[in-house]
Amino acid sequence: MDDYKYLIGKDNYKLSRILERALYWKRMAESYIEGIGMKEQTIIDTICISNMVCCYFSDIIRLKEFHPVDTTNRIKVIAYGVFWFIRTGPIQLTDDVSNEQIFINQKIAVHVIMSEFFRDFQTPEDEEAHLNLAKELLYCFKYRFYTPQSIELAIYSYLVGAEAINIIH
């Protein structure tokens, strides 16, 4: 984290806020891993999570400098966090696992998106649509090129299509 000392104090980013974000991602990963019963087959690399969070804040600072905004909206926060989470791959497998379990970092990223924006199902159709979105996001995170901006656009597009954009603003 030595290279990221400039983050502390910049744009009111206190060390506690950076640590809070790292703990958020660690807790989300732990929750998902425990939920699928893979606690014994994984390690959460906290150094990778620290690096991921520093990369995230570095991007957000550059974004705020380019676009004069005071706060970052929730979709952008999650999109940039997801991008850096997958990019750094902080969850490491320690045992032989099935092919389905190999993409655990990508699955956690999808879990974060879905739990942040799509946890409430109004109808069975909503649930089916949300599951289809999760499946498509996972496919893209596994096999396609993506950026924080494309993740952000995917979330916005889905929310607009679902007429649910007002739930986050």
C-alpha cells in the first residue's frame, strides 16, 4: 500500500474509509464462500483485497478529478469495485475443485451486484429475470472483455429496463 499513500486525505478518504471498503469486500466474499460450503477450499488473500481497494479508490479519484463531482453514485461504486475484485482475484482455491467452482471470484462479483441491486423479488418473473441477469454477468466476467464502465452500463441498463432506476437514486 506504500504506492497509494496519496489516497489518504485526498477527497476526504480517511484510512478508516479505505479499511471499511476492504472489510466490505472481505465480508461479502466470506458470506458467499460460507454459503456455498467452500470455506475449507479457499483462502482470502487480504493483501490482494487491500490492493484491489487502493486501485478502486485511485480510479475514483481520477474520475472525480476529470468529472467535477463530489460523490460517487452507488452503481459506479459497485461497478468499479467489482472490476477490481475480479482483476485482482483475491479468493484463491487451495484444493481440487470442480470446473463449476473455478470461477469463484467472478461468482462473488455477481453475488455483490445482485445483492446490492436485485435482492427483492416482486414476482416470479422478477426472480427469473434477475437469475438470467446473473447468468449473463457471470458469462461475461468469465469469457468476455469488460471495463468498470461496461459493468456500470449493464447495471444501469437492467435497472432502466426493469423500471427500477429510482430505487438507487
